Amino acid sequence: MDDLKKLQLIFQTLSDYNRLGIIRFICERESSVGEIVKATKLSQPLVSHHLRVLKENGILETKRNGPFIFYYIRDKRILDAINLFQELFKNSDIKDRTSSKFCSGWIISNHNNKTKEDRQ
């Protein structure tokens, strides 16, 4: 996989509001799914989905302690990168034009169109 494709996947992974919230919670200390559910007020299946995506794309890692699995940031430099983007765009005039905080209709329709094109 080329570098641009990897970068695209990382930005797609980080583009989700809930995933960023999970990263922000985990950045201080490793956490179990239950702790993340409680802190984020998201459902357990949704948290598990986002954790899987974050782990598959190299953002998080896990370790087992008895019956519990704890998640932690694989490379803390990702936090520096996120903070850099926050600083770069802190005073920008970017507006939230989405109808919900998960993703805009434009992104959904383009994703669905792309999926259809990929199947052909």
C-alpha cells in the first residue's frame, strides 16, 4: 500500500467524532471497554466497533489483564499530530455544516455511490 493510501486511511479513521472522543479519553491511561462506554455515554456495541476500527488502523493496541482487555494509544505521537491540527485550525472559519455530528449527507451519498461504482 502506498503512503498516500495509508495517510487517507488514517485521516478517515480519525474523521469520526466518536473515535476522537475515545482517543481523548484513552490518552491519559489505558481503559477497558466498560470504562470507555461510561465516559463517552455511547453504547457498548458502538464503542466496540470504534475500538476495532482504531485498532485495525494502528491507532490503538490492547493488553489483557485477567478477564479484561485494556486499550491504549499505540504511539503517543498521534496525540501530537491531533493537537497540531487543532492548533492549525483553531482560528479558522470552518463551519459545521452537517445535519448530525456523525457525518454529513454528502459524505454518506458519496460513499454509497462509490461503493456502487466499486461493485461494478
